[in-house]
Amino acid sequence: MNILNVSKVSKTFAGANGGTLALQATDLTVAENDFITILGPSGCGKSTLLRMVAGLDTPTTGSITLDGKAVSGPGADRGMVFQSYTLFPWLTVLQNVCFGLREKGLPLAQQQEIAHAFLAKVGLKDFAHHFPKQLSGGMQQRTALARALANNPRILLMDEPFGALDHQTRELMQELLQGIWEAERKTVLFVTHDIDEAIFMGSRTVVMSARPGRIKCDLPVPIDHPRHYSVKTTPVFMDLKARLTEEIRIEVQRAAGLVAAA
């Protein structure tokens, strides 16, 4: 069953000469429990699309619905994790994870019970009373992930969440999130510029064209779960990586004006 429907959505940013068209009219459906990864060259509109689904930006044309209800602003039914660390520095790890639960009006004991459960899932049960400045980058992102999941959103929106991490930490975070998704079966829309990450994480990978962005292709990832990093050396992984690499390479060339637009 599709829970997210993006229909004919475009985005033009105001400016001289009619503004800048960032995203062409775009259609996208996301089924319950899907893990959709979105790839594309810089400036193609993938983050803009995600922000509109989050309700942080407004489409110029078209409509976005979640569970049949129009998205008109941010809501607790969507959990957002950004690339930058967005924790409240004056709150402890536990208080950060409890923040959305407190806003919902849950009793303190219930807030803490839920928060402790998700901190355990992300491997931070011993850091509940630390402040963000006392954590590494990877630990801060694990806290942000726990905070988003604790609110029990219908869909988790992730905008290059591991982009600022070193390679080893990034791989650990990919495995952690993949394991949580396999257990929790949340619906995820995940923006990345990393092809290996898109394949390893996704059940489908959507490739966007150079600006003004549009969905160029939407490919299933035919790799069974649970996934282990050894899948990266398998023929099916390498074949899909070759296909996606070529798709992205063409769009990067178009963005640089080296080949004509399609």
C-alpha cells in the first residue's frame, strides 16, 4: 500500500527573470515499509524534494499526501534527520530523545521508557546523561536517529545523514540503520550522493537528473535481507553499481554543460 504520494510536484525559487526552476513536475509513490534512496548530482533538487515532503518547503505546483492527507507543513508523522547535527546542545542525550515525546504530552516516565529503549537500539544506553558536545559525530547522529524513531513517525526522511562522517563511522551507521529498519520496518526516504550507500541501504533507488531535477529512473535493488557488507562484492551489486554510475555520470556531464540536455 502506498502511504506517500508526490503528484506533479515542482519547485521554482523566486529571483530575477522568473526565478530558478529547481525541480520539474515530479511523481513519486512510496509504499509502506519501503526504503527509497534518492541519488543525483549536486543541485538536482533531491534535498528540495525531501524538504517539501517534510513540509519545510512548499511546492510551486502539485500535491504531496501522506496517508491520504495533504502535507501543508511539518508534522510528527514525519521524522527528519539532517546531515548537520541538529541536537539541542543544552539538553542531555536523553532529554534530546524525549523532546518530541514531551511535545506530544506523554508522561515523563513514559517518555524516558521509550527514549531509553531507542538509545539501547542505537548503542547509546550508557550515554543518556551526556551532552552533545561530549559525543563524537557518529554518536550525535545516532542520537538524532533515536530521537526521530522515538516519535514513531509514519515515514523517516533522511537528508545525507552520514555525509559528514568519516568512512569507517559511515559504514557502521549504514549497518546500524539497516538493522533497525529490518527490525522496525519503518518507511524511509533517504537522500545520498554515494552510490554504494544507495544500493546497500535501499529497496529501490531513484536517480534524479541534473537541474532542473526530474526522476530519470527508479530501479529495484534485488538483494535479500538481512544484508551484510559482503553483498558489495557480489555480481548483482556490482552490476547495479555500474548502471547507476553511468546514469549519474551522464547527469554530472549535463550539469557541467559537457553534453546536451535530454
